[in-house]
Amino acid sequence: PIETITAFEALDSRGRPTVGCTVVTRGGARGRAIVPSGASTGSHEARELRDGGERYGGYGVRRAVANVEGELLRAVRGIDVTDQEAVDRALRKADGTQDGGRLGANAILAISVATAQAAAAGRGLPLYAAVGDGPRTLPMPMINIISGGAHAARALDVQDFLVVPVGATTFAEAIETVARVRAATGEVLRDRGATWALVADEGGYGPQLSSNREALEVLSVAFERAGLIPGDDIAIAIDVAATQFHSPSEGTYVWETENRRMQADELVEELAAWSADFPIVSIEDALAEDDWDGWRTATDRLGGIQLLGDDLFVTSPDRLRRGIDDAVANAVLVKPNQIGTLSEAREVVEIAHVAGYATVLSARSGETEDHWLADLAIGWNTGQLKIGSTMRSERTAKMEPSARDRARTRRRHRAGPSKIRERVLT
Ligand code: PGA
Ligand code: ZN
């Protein structure tokens, strides 16, 4: 049973405050967790509690920290840490709002994850072995190489150009392959005279290029330079993050760097053209968060590749069910802090797997040294993991040996529309 919780304000990788806490059980088991924070957040996400005022530009989390040690602790004290759902229900009930905004979704998630850690510690297990039904696979990483949008001062309109090392057979080989692509991309950018020395929020490059498509050309040249065969060894994933450049009042999508204004179907056609010319296996947030009609068009047109809903589904069981009923997208990005508790995030993974939707466990652009999300990807068998680039410690922490050299996992192939899911790592 939970005896005490101590909370603290930490800084995330963008230098903004975030919530951490330690749960201690009556038996002396301890679990610690720090939560991440996004920048291109969807409007349907759970709400972080921020202090406002002068301190840290209003981003302080002292009130959330106080709520962890006050109202939320009172709500969960005495509940067994092995009953994750009971703890999460009590947290939700204490807050009382749909979006967690009264006591803070950041405060709620910190306790939820620290509870899981304490339960694992109490059983003498690493987190990945204590959550879910037992790990069967290591996730295929989806790794950021070039950033735009809210993560790179809008140097490009499309937010993430990532790679998936689809030919790798082990996690170590996957990471080495991607590190080679990242290094080669730096050389290609330098040769093109693009500014490439600055690092974007997720550890990728944030170059000023003449068009969004040019980022795909840069990656293609980098693959060649790295000696990798497109489609066989390496593939491209993009996160369009279309909510960020969508005007709901006009219903149009605007790319500032190219001075282009598009209707949803024009944007879908552009993405179809990219997919014909480049080895793209996954497109995230092709359309804006509430453009369900546009999403249906995209699913009809591009459904042969992985269509991943981030701002669309916001890790919400209800929104995912609507997507499944409407046959929209075929994969879901899972970010526990979009919904608030581990139980709800796990429910999303289960709903997705039953419906044949792929799952990608994802970090946020504001991350910390904590790596519980890599453990969840393994324990929940999500199949894929999106963590940022191959540098900056808040990213590489998710690849470190404790999260990587997992004891016996065996290869297992899951059926589905995605090439990525046909190869899981050992
Ligand atoms: P965010 O970005 O953490 O800033 O929301 C990540 C993403 O859009 O996938
Ligand atoms: Zn996204």
C-alpha cells in the first residue's frame, strides 16, 4: 500500500519545469518518475497545471507538486501499488475533471508512473517485466533526423522527418544504422550550404531548406552516402503535425516556407506524391486534429502505408474508438501524458491491437532522463517506439542497456498493414 509520496520540480530538455515524484509503500518499495511535456500539443490533450506568473515565464509547476503531496496523496494513500487501475481511478476521481486540469495531468501522471515503478520494485522486477502480459518483442525505433515546425522555429512546415531502420534485426543494429544516417545527413546539409549546426528540440537537425520536399531529398542522398538501400535497409516516416498549420476557420492548410495554401485533398495529394517518390512507410497527423473528413480522404488514398494519429487520437480510448468505427487511420501514437494515467494509455494499446491498428509509444519534445516509456513499449509490446534522435541524453536514455539489452525476448510477427510491424526486433 502507498504510504508516502514526495514530489519535486525538475527541468525538462527545453529547460522548462516538469513534475517528478517518488512513491514509497508501507513495505519500503520505492518508485520514482519524471513526466515529459509537449510543444505541438493537441487541443484534446489532458491539461498540465502551470503556475503562471513571473517565475519560469509562467511554466512553473509548484502547484502541481503541492497537489501530488496533498490532495492526490490523500486520495491514493493505502491503495496497493500492484492495483494500478485502482490507483489511477482514485487519481482521476480526486481531480474530478475530464482533462485532469484541476490538480494537473502532470501531477496525476507522475504518481501513476511512480506507482508502477514501486510495484515493479516491490516484486524485484524491472518496469518492462512488471507491466503488461510479458514482453515478446523489442520495439522498432522511429528516429528523428530533421525537424521543422514547433520543434525548430518553423524552419520547415512539416514537423518531423524520421527514419525507420526496417532492415535491422536487433535493436543495437537499428540504432547504429540510424546514427550513420544522422551523420551522413549532416554532411549532405553542409554540402548544400544549409545551416546544420543547430540542434532541434528532439536532437535532429533544424535546417532552413527551400521546401519541405527538399528534406526528403536530403535524406535520400544521405541513405546513399551511408551505403543503405532505401526500402530494404532504411525507410522514411514523417510527422506532418498538420494541426499546427491548419486554419480551422478557413479550412485550409498553409505552408509558410513555400507560400502555399492547400485544401485537405490537395495536401493528401502532395503526400501521395511524396510517397510515390520516396520510401515512406509511415505518415503521422497528415491532417488536423478535428478534420475527420480530411482524415477519411487520407485513409482512402494512403491506407497502404501506416497512417498514425497523434493529435487526432490524443491517446484517448474514446477518440480511438471513433477512428476505428469511421475507418480513419490505421495506427495510434501513444503518449501517456496526453491522457493522464497508465491504465488509460494501456487501454488505448489494447483497443488498437484488437482492431488491428499499429501502436507507436512516443516521447514528447520536452523530455527528461527518465526512460519509463521505453519500458512500457517493451512491456506492452507496442512494436514501435518514437524517441527523438540518436543524440542528447534525454533521447539516448531510452536506448540505454537497461532498456535495450532485455533478457530473452523472442521474435514475433504481427499481421497488419504496416511494413514496420512485419519486422520486430530481438
Ligand atoms: P510534441 O511533439 O511532444 O511537441 O507534441 C511530438 C509529436 O508531435 O509527435
Ligand atoms: Zn506528432
